[in-house]
Amino acid sequence: MARVAIEQTSTFGWERYVGTTGRIIGMKTFGASAPLKELQKKFGFEPDNVAAVAKDLLLTANKNQ
């Protein structure tokens, strides 16, 4: 099953929901400071990136079936 978690704060704990084959998009560091749009781009929260991650995960999951 393909699962993607998107969390604009810490990614801690999301592994339990996405499993070993899922992907987590989120901040893995603490204390980043910049305008919101810059942070969203830096950490991969832009819609195009989220869609690309999900698409890649689905393609990988389908190949492994």
C-alpha cells in the first residue's frame, strides 16, 4: 500500500502510519526561519513536489506487486 504523510512540522512518529515503504514530507530540522513560501519550497511542501512524490511512490508500489 502506498502512503504519503505531509506534515509541516516534525516528521517524528509518522513512520508508524506510512510504514517502511511510505514517504514522509516534512521538516527534519528545528528552528528554520524564513518567509513561509521559502520554507515550503525548501522542505518540499509545494503541490508539484507532493504530487511527484505520490506518483513516484505509486509507480514503485505497482512495480513491486
